[in-house]
Amino acid sequence: MKVNSTFKLEKINHRYFAFDGGTGNIFEISEILYEILLNRNEKLTEKFTVEEIENAEKGLLVAMNNGILSEQNLLLRTYQKIGGKNVHSLNTLFLNVAQKCNLKCSYCFGKGGSYGLQQEMMSIDTARRCVDYWLKNIEEKKQNIVVSFFGGEPLLNLEVIEFVVQYINSNKQSINGNVKYMITTNGTILNNSIIEMFIKNDFLVSVSLDGISKIHNKNRAFASGKGSMDLVAKNTKKLLAHISNLNCQITLRREDIPFLEEAVTALWEMGVDKVYSNIVFDKNEIYQEKDYKELKFQTEILSDLMYQHLISGSKNIYGNIFDYMQNLHTRNYAINCFVWKEKIAAFASNGDAYSCYRLVGENDFLLGNVRQHDFTVFSKPFEKQKVAQCQNCYCQLYCGEGCPCENLVYNSDINIPAEEWCEKNKILFDISLRLYLKIKVNEPDLFRKLCKYWEENR
């Protein structure tokens, strides 16, 4: 029997589940329906009577008539409802306060921190103008408002970060929501003033740290060629003594994928509870089938480790999988792409605005400059298109039909999904869904506890 939407089937300890790729729903199903959806007719006739098969098929038809396994194009329709063209408001502010960096990372998508532009620091005047524009256009009904500092290395411009935080805090009465400050740092710059600012303002700090010296020092060195691992590890441990809202981000080149589990484990042992990873996206970084197989192998190891950690009560989490499970449970579709949603203002150091912080320096995505008298980030909306090749993919709702920035790198078109994006997302989806169901079946008390946490922290 043919169904309209795509799906993914899983079998856990003689229990059967179907993930509906059209709606994001997860159903427990009967064995006979599992075999029907797999089109394994020989198994059907061996195990079930003709009457049982006919009744199951009738039940499936009724379910499809009620919207199960029959939905299509939900992602596109959702974007069309929330698109910035219809609702001109912002919820996120990205400030590239330092368009320069003190490291020379081999894989930097920001081209050494300058994004191919002039190396410069954001001035207090420019920062004030950016914040004023953001405050004037802020989304009224948003509960959590995000202010993110990035670079280059943002802590090279601590003066402006401190000014922005103080300036926004003094205007909190005009914001109908909670302001959450975030910063991504290479971890080489730290002093007591920085720590105090992080503590006082409850910063979420993400440190770029590749876990083990043989990866980190090779890819994240100073201009002199000296590796930065020892300094970053020292500063990360110092931060952990003062703040709990910290995670680390590992970035891997092709040849470093076999060290993913080792790198994550090293950070857990350092005291970092939540660790994320990503593989480099660059037009010269071409992944092969063996690389994806290795990525899958490493991710499966981390899934098994995290399963044991969750059972034992350990706080050590691999964020890629944990967050994906939360999204699956809360049906939090990938509809937060900055380019399509148009709910952010990403400002370069000179006040130029872009639709995404990853697109700084890309002239086709320049929205204007905050100093222009008629400036608006809504002047150049980018319309989400239907992506034909994604319509038959079960993880469409959670991969977002590709990242426009990675699509641009690999395909020179924001609307053509990059194979690299597809492959890594399918790997993560499959492993996350299986772990989610494994916990549901084998550890029901833990599953209920996690569901409560996910729902309260969505």
C-alpha cells in the first residue's frame, strides 16, 4: 500500500514504531503494519492471515484519511506563515564586534575573522545604533530574546561588549521578554572582568575547543604557529569553576572524524557537561562515503555512551543528539533558519547588516548599513522555495531542507541542498530517533523525566 508522506520505521525489543516524515509524529504500530509499510509481502503471508492483512490495510487507509502518513510540504507552509515579509519584527541580534582574530584556524569560515572584509573593531557608536534599531523592531510576543556576540574573536573588543550589555540592561523595561546573552569565543582571552560580566549577566558561553591536542593544535594555532590547546583548556577550566552555562564546540576536518568520540570524551573528563561537534564546510572539504561511514560509527559510539550516562545520572551530554531528541519530542521543526525566517539582525563591525552571521561579507546578502536614514533589514526578503529533492526525505522537517549558507558554499545557490548537509543530518537523525525510542522502551521512568525536561525547556 502506498502512503503519501515519507516515513522512517524502527524496531526496538519487539516493539514497532513509525516516524511520520510529513508531520513529525511518532507512532507505535503493530507488527503487521510494520511489515505492510516495509512492503515485505512474503513476511505478511507467512505470519498473518488474509483477513488480518485486509483489516490492517483498512485501518491504515482510515489513518491516512485523518492526516497520518499523508501530509506534505509542511515545512514550506510553516515558513510561509511566519515569514518576515508578513511580520516585520526581530527576536535575535548578532553583533560581530571584532572582525579580526588572534588565531589562524585552518578551517575558519570567517576567513580569519575578517570575512574577506577590512579587519576592524565595532565602535561604541555603531553598536549603539545597531541596538537601537533592534530595540525599535523587537518582536513583542517573544519570551526569550537573544543577543549574540561573535567575530573573529569577540573578546578582543571587550569594551563594546560591556557597553552593549549595560545599554540593553538599561532598556530592559522596553523589552517584553527575557534577554539571553550568548558569546562564541576561542577561549584564549580571559580575565576577572570577563568572568564577572559572564556571571552577572548569565551568559551562555560556547568555547571553540577541539578536545585533544593533536586536533586542536593542528587546526587552531596562533599566527606564530604555536598551538592554543593548553591556554584554552586552562581558561575553560577556570570558567567552569564560576559558570555552569558553558558548552564546547568541536570542529573536525575530514581526516579528524575518526577522533570524534575521543575528543568529546576528553572534554567530558575536563568537566564540560555539554559538548557539540560539527564537520568543516568548505568548497575544498569534499567528503566521501568512507567519511560518512566513520561519522556514523563515531556518533553511534557517542549515542551508546550517552545512553549509559543518562541511566547513571551523569550530566555528560553530546549536545547534537540530546538536542535532536528534544526537537523530535517537542516537534520543534527546523524553522529557525535566519535567512528564511527573517527574524534576526546580523551586523558586521562597520554596521552592515546581513540575513545571517555566516553570510557576512557576501554582497548578495547585504541588507544595507545601520547608518542609512532609510535602513531596514526587511528591505530584501529571501523567499523559501519548495525543494523538490527533499519531498521524499523523512528528515525534511528537522534538517530544514538544507542550510542556505552551506548550500551557497557547495552549490552556489541557497536553494539547492548540499549533499554534505543531507548526509550528516540523516546520520544524526537516525541515531537520535533510535536512542529516543530505546530510552522510551527500555527506561520508561527516565523517558518521562526527560520528556518533562524537554517540554519545560523548549
